[in-house]
Amino acid sequence: MQIEFFFLVISLFFIVNILVGKAGSRYCMPALLLFLGMGKLFGSDGLELVQFENIKYAHIVGTTALSAILFSGGLGTNISDIRPVIGSGIMLATPGVLLTAVGTGLILYLLTGHRQGVFLGVMGCLLLASTMSSTGSASVLSILRGKGLNLKHNLRPTLELESGSNDPMAYVLTTTFISLVLQGGSPDYGGAVLKLVVQLVVGVLSGFAMGKGMVWLVNKINIDNVAQYPIWVLTGVF
């Protein structure tokens, strides 16, 4: 594919998705479903304008998109709204995701463990469950903010906090179970648990420190061209 045609397709894709997302918010439809539909239309299942079959590139695009989605959700969340529910939100986003993954994985094992041709094993079922253990912040936030829903008992900020902070836990669980599956017959469970804890602790501390540092730098640095501030913030996100 020529680079000019690639940029043309990508730019048209973004324009159409923004317009579709605007229409979806008007009718209180999850924008994520509309975006997925547009992806199917442009991809190999539709018009075949974009062929995407490289696993490494898929990982790069997915990680980039996840960074932007998480930052967008955090940027649009008012800290004063989530402060009263931060305890329950974090519990849902961390132990809640873990329990969801384990429970769903065990149910999958009970349903498929003894069926010929679909045997995944315990680790395979836990891996499959981990990939779908978290709620999508893009879909949750689009529904909650699309029509300005007024939910009782601090339910809205709790859902916003949970949906915007549960993806890292699901991501770490997925990578952990992938490593256990690849280890084969004698997986190192203790090392996997230690790695899980270290990634969560280091991730929280480094994320908090870098977030505070980025805010301090943006407020302190004086850039003559104000158009460079969004670029500065975007580089800080990644």
C-alpha cells in the first residue's frame, strides 16, 4: 500500500468514526460498538481497505490505543467526584477483576474441560477469561457521559473510576497467564504471583510520580508556541 493512500484511508476512518460517535451519543448508543462496526467495514471483513495480520503491529497499535484511552478517561474524570468512592472503585478495579477472571476461567474449564476438541486446560481458560475480565472504559464513559445520566448513591463516579482503572489489572493478568501457558507442564506459580505484585506496585508508584511530574512540568515550562503544549502532553502520556 502506498503511504499516501494509507494516510488517506486512516484520515477518512477517523473522520467517519468521529461523526458516527457524535450520532451515537445523541441516541445514547455505545460509541465503541459503532467504532468496531466501522473497523469491520474498513477491514478484511468488509471493504478490505486495510489488511492487518501482523501480531507485533497489532500489539503496538493496541498498546498505543490503550494509553490514549486510559489517559482520556482520566483527564475527563473530576478528582472531587471520585474521591468519596476511591476505595470501592479500586477494589472493583483490582481484586474485582482478579475474582472475575478466576471465576470466569473456572466456569470455562467446567464447560470445556472434558469436551473433545475444545480442551484448553486450566491455564488456557484463565487466560481467555483474563482477556475479557475488565469493562471497556470507552464504552462505559460514552454511555455515562453521552446523555448525562444521573445515577444515585455515587454509582456514576464509581463506575467511571472502575472502568478507567481496571485495564492495567486485566493486562497484567493476561501477560502473566500467557507466561504460565508458555512454561508448559511445570509453571512457576510463585514467580508469576511475585511478578504480578511487582508490576502492580511499580506501575502505581511510577504512574503517580510521572503524572505529578508531567503536571508540574506543563505548569512550569514556558513554551512560546502554545500549540506545542498538546504535543508535550501527548509525549508525556506515552
